[in-house]
Amino acid sequence: MSSLLSVSGLTKTYGNVTALNNISFELPGGRIIGLLGPNGSGKTTLIKIICGLLQPTSGTLTVEGNPIGVESKKVISYLPDTTYLGKSMTVEEIIKYFRDFYEDFDESRAYDMLGKLGINAKDRLKTMSKGTKEKVQLILVMSRRAHLYILDEPIAGVDPAARDYILNTIITNYDENATILISTHLISDVENILDDVIFLQQGNIVRYTSVEEIRGVEGKSVDSLFREVFRC
Amino acid sequence: MLSKLLKHEFTATWKVPVALDALLIVLGIMAYFVITGIPMVESTGVYILLFALVGIYYIGIIAANIIMQVYIVMRYHKNLYTEEGYLTFTLPVTTNSIINAKVIVGYVWEILSLICTLGSLFIAASGVLNSVDVSSAELQEFANELMSIFGVNDPRFITAMILTVVISPLSSLLALYFSVTVGQLWQKHKILGAVFCYIGLYILNQIIGQVSLFSSGFYGLMGDAATEFDSIFSTIYASMLTTTAIVQGILAVVYYVACIMITKKKINLD
């Protein structure tokens, strides 16, 4: 399988604190991968470096052979763990923004999903509840026909019904050749949709394996393995 | 992609600058009507009233310009270095395009604000001229004398003035952007870092300005002016403005390059 994302010798330090410690891995296409680890394990730092929001201290990254830059950003669809859209903008304006900048943005898909949720595209983001804002962001991110979706804590802070909707949206709106990297510590909610997991602990990859292997060979759920690995 | 960035930047920012520019013009018109409506008689009450009104007018003008600067720099900070930066810096565009769009749009609003400020002052000043008992011939003579002293007919003065008016707003805008960019390098208290950087730049700017005026011979000319005031006054101002334009131009280039390099190499979105 050809590599979609290649990370080699990646290190990120903040002063004396090492957030990522010389990690290397490759992500193939067509997989849903859980980036799992406790708080402060380096998940968000890794994601930000892949998305070009942080500069690594050392190491290299390529996305489809390109370094992080315009070409990599064309194929990465990123959902941060915070509201990142202009709060005074209407959903309609944000859709136009995405349509202008992302060639792979499917406007009709976005409106279709908004319609199913009963979200008025003329509403401003600042008038919406936190949950609705998160749904709008997810809709925008999943309306791109990207090669790599990076979702940072997509289900944190929303109610169980919304979690189901979000996970359903994720698995029904990506192309089979694309890869989804989901960062979360809510393992039990996502483990049914995962193909592979990466366990990150104190900036090190302690495990990168398939869910099939965890269940078949080790006879455990991802959640129980996570609790075992990260036991305090 | 720069054109798309410009389109969205103008769309997102036009309301506040246009409202402030309209306010500047309205203040000028109000000043005109108030000044022309006051009877110009020698009275302490009239002087106090005029003094107060002119004070309020100037405070209004200064406030509108400060709000404009703050708005432009806050937009830059918010759009690049808060949560909104997650979208801005994941767009498939180069860092140069992102910075260029901010510089161009900010500069357009700065220049429009300058034009409206001058327009407002012109309207208010015409009110004063209409109120005082001066014939148009006397006024013309006074204006000609003033233009002659300042060397307005001297091409060196005109060139230097145009260069200063074009370059100085760009330099001050880039100084603000540079300060915000440096501030985001701090792990914590990024806004405080930006403020400290701006204060440091302001002091440095003053020192560089004085040193360049010395080295350009401006103070030497000032010495000569004591004996040949009229003939050399325009030369002094042309020299001062040219030096200012050159220094501000160099600083603008330094700020711009630094903004690009820091953003490319040291981006640090928490």
C-alpha cells in the first residue's frame, strides 16, 4: 500500500518539554485510524504539525510525497478541536469561502447535510449553540473530497445523540481511498469505526496496530487495551 | 489565490473602516456648520465655545484614526493568531499571499482614512475661512506666500511629500503587523509581547529618525535657516521629508520581510 502520510524522526520541543520525541510512521490510504492517547500525549501537537500550524523542531513530513505546504493543504481536510470559523459569518458565507479556496469542496453535499439537520444557512455562527457549531464545522470538513481527513476530538463535548450523528457523518462521507485520522480519548465511542490505532504516550508512539489484531490476536477491545497501556 | 484572499478580506472588513471614514466626513461637515453658525465677535464666551468645539472635533478625528488602526491590527491578530488562524493557515495558499492580502487591504483602509481625514479638515477649515472677514484676494495672497515658504512649487518638495504620504502609512501598518507577529512567538502573554515589541519599535524608530536627519544634514540646514529663512525653508522640508520617506521605506521592507520569514519559519498556533 502506498504511503499517504510519511513522518520521519519528528521531534517537537517547547523549551525543556518534549511534546514529540523522534517519532516515525506512515499512514496508508483508505483507512480510519484512531490517534489515541491521554491528555498531553502529543496528539494535537502532531496534528498541528501535519496541518502546517506548528513548525517541528526536527524531522520531516510528506503528504503524498509533498512537504507540508500548499500541495499538502490541498488534500488535507482538518477539523480542529475548537471553533475556528469567523463567528460573525453566516453558514452561507462560510460555504462560499470553502468553495472559493478548496477545489474539492462539494457545495451540494454541504447543503444536503445542513438540510437534514435543519440548520438554516442564513444563520450566523454566533447565534448557534456549541453543538450546532461543531456540526456545521464537521459538515464543512466532510464536504471536501479530501485524501486525508484529520479530526481533532470531533466528539468531545457533545451529547451522545450528537456523537452518533458525527460518527455517522464521518463514515458515510469519505471516499474509500481517503484516510481519516481521528484524535480522541473517548475510545469506546469510536472504536467500532476504526481500522487501525496509534497509541501516543508522552510524545512517543507506543503502539501502531490494526483493530483486527487487537481483537483477534489479543482478544481485547481497543478500549480495554488503552486502559491497560495507559494505566495510571 | 491572492485575488480570492483579497475579495474575502475586503468583504470581511469593509464595514468598520467605511463607517469610520463616514464619521470623519460627518465630523467635518458638522464642524463647518457649527463654525459658520457662531457669530464671530470678540467675546470670551465665543472664544471658549470655539476652543471647546475645535477640541472636540480634533479628539473625534484622532479617535476615529486610532480606532481604525486598532481595528486593522486586531483583525490581523484575530485572523492569523487566534482560533481563526486554524482556518487561515490551512488554506491551500502561500504564506506570502496571506500576508500580502492583509497588507494590501490594511493599506487601502489606511489611505482611505487619510484621505477622509484631510477631507474633513478641509471642510472644517473652509468653515473657518467663511466665518472670518478676509477677502478672497487676501486669502489668495496668504496661500501663495505659505506655498512659497514651504516650497510647494518646488518639485523636490512635492516628490518628497508624495513619497512620505505614500510610504509612512505603509510603514506604520507593517510595524503593527510585525509587532503582532513577534508577539505570537511568546509562549504566553502574546498580546503583551506584541505591545512591548511595538513600544520598542517606536523608540527605535525615533532614534533612527533623529540619526538619519543628522546624517542627511537636516540640522545643518536648520542652522543656515536662521540667517536665510525664506530661501532655504523649502530645502529643509524637502530634505526632512525625503529622509523620512527613505527611512520609513527601509523599515517597511524590513518589517515586511520579517513578517513573512517569522510566519513561515516560526508559526506557533497554540
